[in-house]
Amino acid sequence: MKIAVIKESAPGETRCAAIPETVKKFIALGASVAVEGGTGEHALIADADFEAAGAAVGSRNEVLKAADAILCVLGPDPASLAGAAKGALLIGALDPLGRRDAIQAYAKAGLEALAMEWMPRISRAQSMDVLSSQSNLAGYKAVIEAADAFGRAFPMMMTAAGTISPAKVFVMGVGVAGLQAIATARRMGAQVSATDVRSATREQILSLGAKPVFVENVAGIEGEGAGGYATEMSPEYQKTQAELVSSHIAKQDIVVTTALIPGKPAPRLISDAQIAAMRAGSIIVDLAAEAGGNVEGCVAGQSVRRHDVTIIGAGNLARSLPADASALFARNVYNFLSAFWDKDAGKPVLPDDDELVKGTRLTHGGKLVHERLG
Ligand code: NAD
């Protein structure tokens, strides 16, 4: 089994899909690993580090030659993958709905494409979940960006020159990113409150030492639901939530929004009128910016000012932590392939009826096979 690790070519992408630790582990399973030169450039991994772990380092053509598996962070241009073995696995965050033509081209080229971001959110797959590993880092970085843009300090400070009050941070959407945002803001000494539509998050907010702010009179989402995801809320819920947010937000310094609804645009949680009610100098970081944004007037990838409030439309923040983001992504990929490793065959064997295989497999035998691509 030859595993090829390719260098990312998308603009702004800084991560890589393998690190020396996972290279060593693949070799220990009996595979050989070839890494394209410069793959670890932004993640502070030199070609020599990959070589020291046992990988061969070479050009794209050299690493792809007769490769049985290709590891990437984002799906590469299909034309750049010539030379891999027939039936080679292509594993990465392939953006199947946004890149249908590319997925079709992978199928035509005989590649077996596996989309890491479609890994089922079940306990067995937690260590393979790239959405979680990257969202966790994004939640952390959102608070750091807010602190950087904020003209005041986060913790309470009692000094000889007087007292500085703690910053008030409000986190909207308490999934993986939101939980890390709460934890980070708490560690930095802020007073933190948080809200979500899923009532199961109330306990999690309390356990991190933050204050839950919940819609009380209209039912939210009980239990963990289908995969623990939110759905679109009723007009009645949305109205009550907007009133609650209006009164709370005017007293906040920093708001971090992370709310997403799978398969739908991000829910609008903050209106322009609500921004106008915030104190001058407040900061909003919208982690849902690329999914349409939780905040009116937010622009993905940019920082804009409205009513003396800075709105940061966060792009993919995990990319700004390339070393950690790559390490976690690479381990997710390793954990996935090694879970299916067949010692006798010397390679991963992916059973058709396995939930993780069904969830991630996009192409098989030259065809698109995923039900969501039907
Ligand atoms: P997500 O990124 O899809 O959404 C972020 C948060 O926004 C969610 O908590 C959601 O409830 C919330 N939200 C949506 N609409 C909202 C609104 N109108 N107002 C306020 N909040 C709103 O979520 P995620 O981080 O992917 O996590 C979703 C769930 O999946 C959680 O229950 C999490 O524990 C679970 N999960 C399970 C696994 C696993 O078992 N492998 C891994 C990761 C996450």
C-alpha cells in the first residue's frame, strides 16, 4: 500500500493532511508513504522531518505514481491527480455539494473519493471527525481575534490606578466551536454567557462556568435530535429569541456567533437594529460568515464597522493555526484508515455496509454512489 500526501494548492490553505507522527504510524502498519515537497511548509514541518519519519519526499508526479491512497485537506483539481493506481482512495474534506463536477471527475478517473466532513457524528467516529477538530480551534481563535480587536482588557484588574471591569462575552450557538469559545473567554477572565436552541447545552454552559441565556416560554430542541443538530426554528421561537437577544446584547462587549443548521443557510441571529443598540467599541465575530452569516451586514473574510461596532466575518479560522489544525486533521485521517486496516491485505478494507463507509464514500467503481449526490 503506497500512501501519497499532496501539498495543498487552494489559495489561503495552510494545512496538510499528514504529519511525521501519522507517517510513522502508517509505516508501522506496513504502508509506504510519499509526501510532496513543501507539504508541511506552513505547519512548520520541513521535508526533512517527513523523511526522518520514513517518508519519501518528491514531486507531485513522483508521489502519485502507483499510489493506492491520496491524502489531502481540500479536494484537489482532478486533472492534477494523474498517475495514481486504479481504484486509489482519495481522502480529504472534498466539499461534495460545492464541487459536484470535481467529484464526478474523480469517479471518471477511477478514484474512490471519501469525504471526511461527512463522517457520521457517532461515538465510534469521534476521533475521525474533522468538523469537530477544526471547529474547536476556530472557537478558540474567534475569541483571540475578538480580544485583539477590542480596545479594552478581558480580565478584571484591580490596580493602583483603579479597577478595570471584566469584559462581557456572549456566545451564540454552543456546538463544538461555541464550547471552546466559552472555555477560552473564561480562561481569559471574561464574564461569559451563552445561548443555543438545544436545551441539552444548558448543562454544558453551566459546567464551563458561564451563564445560560435561554428562550423560556417557547419549546426549543430537546434531546440530541438527529445527530444532535439544530433545525430551523418556528417563527414564534425566532421572535422570542430576537427579543431576548435585544435586551441581552446591548450589555455585551463581545459577541461570538457560531450557529449553523446543516444543509441550510446560517440562521440570522443579530439584526442591524440590534447592533445599533450595542456599546461603541463592541466586537462581533461571526463564525458562520461563510455559511451566510448570523449577523446582518457581516462580510465573509472581512472586518466591517457598523454603528461603531466591529463585525469580523471569520473565514476558516482553523487555517490560522496551521500546525495544530494539521496535526488534528492528520490524526482524524489516520484514525479513519487505521480503523479499517486489514493486516493480511496490508491495506484498509472498507465494507460496503459500514456506517462510516456509507457516510463518507462518494464514488465507487467509476460512479457517484452517495445518496446525497443522487
Ligand atoms: P453546528 O456547527 O452545526 O452548529 C453550532 C451550534 O449552533 C449548535 O449547537 C446549534 O444547536 C446552534 N444553533 C443552530 N441554530 C441556532 C439558533 N437559531 N440559535 C442559537 N443556536 C443555534 O454544531 P456542531 O458543533 O457541529 O455540533 C452539533 C452537535 O453534534 C452537538 O450536539 C455536538 O455535541 C454533536 N457532535 C457529536 C459528535 C460525535 O459524536 N462524533 C462530534 C461532534 C459534535
